[in-house]
Amino acid sequence: MRIAFLVAPEGVEQVELTEPWQAAVGAGHEPVLVSTQSGKVQAFDHLDKADTFPVQEVVGDTTADSFGGLVLPGGVANPDFLRTDEAAVAFVRDFFRQGRPVAAICHAPWVLVEADVVRGRELTSWPSLRTDLRNAGATWVDEQVKVCDHGAAKLVTSRRPDDLEAFCETYLDVFATESKAA
């Protein structure tokens, strides 16, 4: 399965990109780094610059239907930038319209709020997003990982880097189940 990893040109939390990416590779999937600009993305370890990663596809030049699922890594700046980019928000919204599974960790649900896809859903995130998610019509829970099947697309969310092991295991299970059902 091709899995899109959508990140901004700068600000993604490196571990929230690399661990789910390696989990996808380990499960035999093809992760694809998608961003709003070509070139490289600058990852961060909290507030410190970390590694750079080459962009494989640009959000305006690709579509949700060329992927089996979407992973949205966090970092504070990453989703904040993505939610101001209309093409990135439309790309995310398309996964939900097409019923393709989505996984988001930490601050990444900010993009889901902007895409208006959390209404009626139950999810988790970094705790500071709780009010934003509730105001957007979601029910926020403080759980290591949450799977919500309300609506056409299943949504997997986690709170923070400490939850990555459970996040990776769960999103891979959900994506595999959904690809068999399609």
C-alpha cells in the first residue's frame, strides 16, 4: 500500500515522521513524503533543527486516490503551516471523502479541524488542542491511541511521541483492514 505522509516544508517533529515511516516500511508498505513544496523538508527535535528529508510528491500535483491511507505527523509548526495551505487542507479532506484511513499524532489534528472532518468524531491529541477539537465538534479523550470509525474514513489518533509504539501498531492494523475491505 502507498501511504502518504503529509508534512510542511519545516517544523515536523522528526520522531513522529520517522517511526511511523519505518513501521510502514517494516510492514511492506510504500511511504511517500508529500509536502506543499518540492525539495527537502526540515524536521525538528522539539525546537532544535534535526535532519532534512527529500520531498517525493507535492500536494498540488498528487491526489488522495493514489494512496491507501494518510499519516499526519505532528510538531507544533508543521500542522499550523499545513492548515493555512488550501491545497494541503483539500488533500486531507479528500481522504475523508473517499473513505480512506487517516492517522494523526500530537498537534496534527489541527489540520483535521481546518479540513472540517472532526465533527461527531472521538479523538485524542496533544492536550493543548482539546478546546480546538471540542469547538470543531469532536469529543476529545485522553488516551494513548484512539480509533474512530464514525464516518466513511477510519481515524487513528495519538497524543504524543511517547505513544508512538501503540500509534504505529494501531494505524498499520487499521490501514491493513481497510485495504482488504476496499
